Amino acid sequence: MLYSILKSILEPTLGVVFRPEVEGVEHIPEAGAAIIASNHLSFSDSIFMPLVVTRRVTFLAKSEYFTGKGVKGRATATFFRALGQVPVDRSGGKAGEEALATGLEILGEGQLLAIYPEGTRSPDGRLYRGRTGIARLALESGVPVIPVAMINTDKIQPPGRVLPKIMRVGVRFGTPLDFARYEGMSHDRFVLRSITDEIMYALMELGGQEYVDIYASRAKAEKNESGE
């Protein structure tokens, strides 16, 4: 209910102001489960991409968004739920298995599940190495992966900026990727890496970003250590 209400408010408003340029939305199935794999440039990615998809899109979001205290914390949690986000613990280990189980449950219900394979926002607009959790989800669910490149969202709302800059954004969906040839190999780390790299390559081709073969979290840590 909250999702539908928020979308009905934001869709016409942001559509007129930012005029999203949408390509390939026909690749989104009218029914049935699929994983939408997106690059991650800005907080705005989680708003603009679902707005151009007629069906509900559910994101796995870090649990910290839902655990704030007081009125502000409750308001933040309500807002993220309205965006179609489901809280998961992304600290790794057992938490990673629980996040996988949550994703499989969503897909088992025939929904669209959106994931940022990089795991966090790009610190500099480049595309970083993908985490293999998306590959496990694809193999264990048996659903297609639809790549989508977000364009210019880092320019309208870079990290730390509250009010977005008014300019046109792009949402570019690619051809669904089918990994049925790897059925039953969800615990083979070489297969998982191969699938993840194929997804990242599709994102690089769609968005034209420079690819960096390290994790975005590591790049952020190195940037902080250097004081940049």
C-alpha cells in the first residue's frame, strides 16, 4: 500500500522534472520472478529505476536504515519500506546466508528483486567488482538476471547532497541473462565468479563506465586512508 501511494506521488512529479530517458524496459517480464542487477551511483538509483517499471520492485537494503531511534528513525524506516526495500544484515557470514534466504523467498513469490552487485555506491563514478551473492541467487532461484545501467544519478545527487540537481537521468535495461547452463553449481566459487563477472560486463557495456577490478568498499577505505 505504502509503495503504491509513494509511487503515485513521485512518478508524475519526477517524470516531469527529471524526464528520465528509459531504454529496454520491454525486457522486464510482465509476470514472474527476475533479478534486476544495477550499477550503483547514488541514493537516487533506488527511486528512479522502480519508477519506470510498472511492477513492484523490491530491494534488499542494509538493516541500519530500519533501526534508527525516535521519530526520525521511525520515519526513515517507513520511507524505505515505502520504497520497496526489505532490511537484511549485510555483515557477512551467517548474515549473508540469511540475506540469500530472504532474496530467494522474494523470488519464490514471483516478484522482481533488485540488487546492487557492487555492494555499495561507487566512490568515483566507475564500475567496481561485483559480489558473488547475486550469482548464488540466480542459480538457486533459476530466474533470469536483467542488467540495468543508471545514468547521471551521481551527478544529480552525489553522496552527501540532500536536494538533487535538476538534470536528465537515464535508465537503460539490457537483455536478460540466462545462467541455466550452470544449474546445480551454486557452490562452485569459480562458477559464481564467472557469472558475476558476466553480469558486471553487461553493466559496463550498458552504461559505458570504466571498470575497476577491486571492490568498491576497498576503494572507499583506501580513499579515506589517503585523506582524499
